[in-house]
Amino acid sequence: MAKPTYKPNKFSVFTTTPEVPLKKKYCRFKKSGIKHIDYKDPNFLLKFINDQGKILPRRLTGTSLKFQRKISVAVKRARHLAILPFTGDLLK
């Protein structure tokens, strides 16, 4: 006896979304040949911080693990020396 198969209709919750071609993420540091991340450059470090002041994760920025660690160290050093704010109130 054959099992009935599920056929989703257009109003079903389980329908799949159309596949959108994703852009491949790349590490901008490897691509441009940057070897050192300067913690004294706040404008550059602001690209890796969201509105709340949190460091953006690798999956959003596309940086490699090696440079993500360097970014986090640079942001933390800049915060400690009051180059960057700890909270996002002053970033707006």
C-alpha cells in the first residue's frame, strides 16, 4: 500500500522560498593585502560595529577568522583608550 505524499499548495506554510543566488563572501583584508589593523583609526573600525556598539560577527562581514580576531582586539583597544565608545549612543 503506497503512502500518500504531501503536496504543498500556494497557501501552505511549508512551501519553499525561491532560491536566490548568494554572493560569495570574501575577506576584504586578504583581497586588498592588509596585514595590520590599526586600532587608532576609528572610521575604519566603525565599519565592523553595529548601531548598538557591538562587534559584527564573521558571518555578516565575511572576514576570515584570523582577521576577525585582529578586528576584535583592535576594537577593544580603541574602546579602552576612549577612541571608540563602549555603547552605541554616540555612534548615531
